[in-house]
Amino acid sequence: MLKSGSEGVSLIELLIGLAVLGMLTMMAVPAYTTWINNTYIRNAAEAVQRGLQIARSEALKRNARVEFRLQLDSGWVVGCVPPGGAICPQDIEARQAGEGVRNIAMTIAPAGATTLTFNGLGQVVPNADASATIAQVDVDSSMLSAADSRELRVPISLAGMVRTCDPNVSSPDPRHC
């Protein structure tokens, strides 16, 4: 049997509990925001890597020149060069710009490059329009400080190999670029 006066929680105890919960929430919000923005960086880098891998595999599968055209905010289009109708269409697959990512800053090397072409052997070849070929894509957040941001890089070798790496970790870490 309970004694009288020991039933439930007093108003002061409830207010103290809510104040502690509020303080813990306020301390967690900045870390959560950083984590979400770093997730957007990872999503954008993986989207670019996926598009490049699709372009390379389509070039191998079709034994044709296939190009990867990068748009802002991690959107891309994969298509044949020159298009060959149903056998090799101009647009094989596409990803909408900004899909699943926000506040992303992409830096493409060399500057101004937007296209990369693979031949039927999966190797990088000069673009049909003689424009600069994408060599790497750096993905960062426009909302985070340099200390909080986890920048990622997608380098492309001349042999057509594509991977995602972290330029800020030191060697011998396998994530190192």
C-alpha cells in the first residue's frame, strides 16, 4: 500500500526533468546538423560514382562510346556518342539534380569540364566535342565549416577506374586519395 503524498510526480520534478531534456536536446542539435550535412556529401559523391560506373559498364556492354554528363548538384546523364537509336540511345539513364542532396558544392577538375567518355573497353577517351574530360570531382558542403565538413573526392583513372576517397585522411588509411 502506498503512503499518501507519494503518488506520482510533483510539478517541480516535472519541470526540472523537462529543463534537463531541453538542455540535452539543444546540445545534440549541432552534432545532428553536421551529421545530416555530411550524409548529403556522401550521397552526392556516391551518386556521381554510381553514374560513372553505369557509364563505364554500358560502354563495355554495348561496345560503344558512352559519355557521362555531369550537372550541378550531383545530377547526371549517361548516353551514347553518337546516339545509335534503340541499340544505343542518347540518354540511357539519368539522375535528377539535387535528388537526395542539399547544400552541396562540387568542384570539377579540370575546371569547366562536365563530360567524360568511355570507349568499348571501359577506358577514358577524349570527348567527341573536344571539351575537357572530367578527371575528378570534389564534393563538399556549402553549409559546414572546413573543420566539420567531410569532403569526399571521386577520382577517375585513364583506365576507367572510379572510386570515392577522403582527401583529408592520411596514408595508409584505405580511404586516403
